[in-house]
Amino acid sequence: MTTPWGERVLARFPEDPRDRLRAWDASDDYLLRHLAERRVPLSGTVVVVGDRWGALVTALAEHRPTQITDSWLGQQATRANLARNGVEPGAVRLLTTQDPPPERIDVLLVRVPKSLALLEDQLLRLAPAVHGGTVVVGTGMVKEIHTSTLNLFERILGPTRTSLAERKARLVFCAPDPASARPANPWPYRYTLPEDVGPVSGRTVVNHAGVFCADRLDIGTRFFLKHLPAGRDGGRVVDLGCGNGVVGTAMALADPRAQVLFVDESFQAVASAEATYRANGVPGHAEFRVGDGLSGVPAGSVDLVLNNPPFHSHQATTDATARRMFADARRTLRPGGELWVIGNRHLGYHVHLRRLFGNSHLVASDPKFVVLRAVKR
């Protein structure tokens, strides 16, 4: 990546030589060029929110920025990219969306996230640290920045306008008004599940901002909850890509002897899963882990993996994450252990499962979704 501060060698995480997706896009480039061409003073506390793979903080490392991210994978990519480009350890402060933000922010750079709710939550959390002299610039691809995006900046921070589009990217300029009244932060959001979804019927769900379908139960998970494995007696169960943890919580309620591991690469998701689990007073043992799938879980140590894999990486459609999750599951399952997957019919997950496990069994289907079971031989 060519930046006004020199060339930067960048990669996504985990690194895959077959992956043709770059670790930056036109919106990162547009923001960096704007900062240099307009000679924006990058002094004081510089905060970068939503930097997807560390491209922005790697380019701006000499200004000792703070990165705030919801993605564990993005944070690991940032660490690797900083080291790859010879940045001294400690030059960039790495925070998660669950950490307390800096008390004062002089420059706020926002890579607009796909989730409007996550943007709302982050702006509300950061607003008390923003002052009248804070430089606020957002960036994103044109398809990511809508009127609702601009309204959020204006409602929470102050008057907002946009730039012209360049290479399908756009900038957002906001002039903070500390005297303006800010709304209360509605996140995390709580709701009650319907009465027809198995063991979690009528139970409470807690969602932090940015978690998939944060204000309601999505139809795929609803279908999965109605067809979860029954009649099990204990064992180690993994809710892989747990989101708000409702699937793993359902298994824990159905089988109090189960040991459930909730894992996701989103800090917001794992916080939601733990809050959902605690809110329902579930008996038994549970563990909550932010990380890269099942890395670190010993081979042959798991009895059941439940998985609703994503098929997007930000704006890109890809089955790479699902394939890695399936391979992780096979490695960690004991002989006779099972992987249960919910997915859209058109994704063809049965093909991947047959190739990997040598079998794939249809548990349930409707016009949109399939629930599949694969057994480790």
C-alpha cells in the first residue's frame, strides 16, 4: 500500500497465500491522502475506530495512534502488520470495543462499519472525550455511507457533511459541538425470545451493538433452535461463532451437565453471549473466549460443535471462514463427535462436509435453510 508516509506491506489475518482480498481499500487510501494533502495536525491523542486490518494505524504509527476494534482477527492483523513494517512495540495502543476509551480525543478517524448500531454505540461511547477542537473524519465506501450514517454523526457529535466520491469511496467531516444534547446509549439491547424455540423459549437475550440481528431473533437461528440435537448427557459442546450465545445457552439449558464453550472473533459477540448466559441463570459450566475459531482447543477434546458460519467478510462474499470453521471442528472433535451446521440452502455446505468428514446428513430443511450433521469417523 502506497501512503503519504511511505510504502506499507500489509496482509489480512490469518494469512492465506490463496486469499486475493487486500488488507486495505480505496476508503483507507482516501482518508490517508486527505490527512496529508490538507496537512491535518495529527497531534495529541489520535484515535482510529474500526480499522479493519490495521492499514490506517500502520500508516500513521509515527503519530502513536490508538486503535479501537471489535475484531480479534483485525487486532491480530494489526499486530502482524505493525511488526512487518518495523514499527516499534507500543507505538500503537490497541483497544477493543469493550475497553474504556481514552479520556480525551484530539483526532478521531472512523472507518465506517457495516453495522449502523455499532457506529451508534461507538460514537456515543467516544463523545464525552471529544471536544470543540477535535478533528473528526470518517471514511467508507459509497455503498457503506448512507443518510442514516451522516445523521448519526450529526445527532451524536455535531454538524456533518460529506466529500465528493473518489474511486467509490467517500469521506465524512464532522464539526463536534460539545454543548449539544446527546441521546442515551441504547446498547446493550435486551429482548424476550418467542415461545416456540425450544429450551430458550421466553428467555432473555442480551445484545451488544454490532452483533448480527441485535434487536430480534434472526430466522436462521430460529430454525436452528427448533432442530438442535436432543437426548445428550453431558460432554463438551462448542457454540462456534456464537454471536449472542442463544444457541449455546439453549444447549446448556437442555443439558445442565454439558460444558459449553462460546467462541467468536467479535469482542461484542462474546460479551453478548456471556450476558445472555448469565441473564438466564443457566446451571452448569461455561467458558467464553474471543479468538480465531477453535485455535488453541486441543484436538479430539470436543463432543459437539454447533455452527452458523458467516458467508461475508465485511463487504466481500466468501466461504473461506466457513471452510476454516469446518476444518477446526473436525480437528477438535473426538471420534464419533458431531458437527451441526445451519446455512442457506444455496451455499452448498454439504459438499464441503462430505469432502472433509466423508459424510453429511440432512437433519431438517425449509425453502431457505438446511440443518446438516457431520460425524467424525
